[in-house]
Amino acid sequence: MMSGLHSSINTHVSAGFEDPFTRKFITNTTYFYSKVGEHEDRVKNLYMIYAAVLKSVSLLEQAYQKQVYVVNNKDENAKVKQIAAQVFQ
């Protein structure tokens, strides 16, 4: 699990890498390949952590569907509940 989390962090870092010269965020594929992509075990662990998160979210779906969302306005309550339901579609 820890290796999968570490791979996930490195993947996110490589996706939002700040270019020191232009100060713009770019995708650094060299960093990604050196830290994750060239290591089969890290890619497998990244997949495992993705599967674990996906399973966890699917197990929580019923709880989120039953959750009472309270905002100060009835129209807003319905809108929030509708948006929450769309997450699981």
C-alpha cells in the first residue's frame, strides 16, 4: 500500500511540475518514467492503490445516498443531493 501511495504522489508531482525557468506548471514525463513508469512493481502498486480507493468509494455509495444534506434553502438542498448522486453515476 505504501509503495502505491508513493507512486501516486510521484505521478501527481510529475503532472504538476513547475518549470524553474518559466515558472509555469508542465508535465514532466522524464520524472514520471524515472520514478514510476520504468518500474513494473511501482506501476502494479499504483494500480493496486487505485483499485483499493475505487472499492472504498463504492462501499460508501449507499451511505452518501442516504446522507441528509442541509443547506439554508430547500432548493439548494435538492441541488446538493442531486450533485452528490451524480458522483456515483
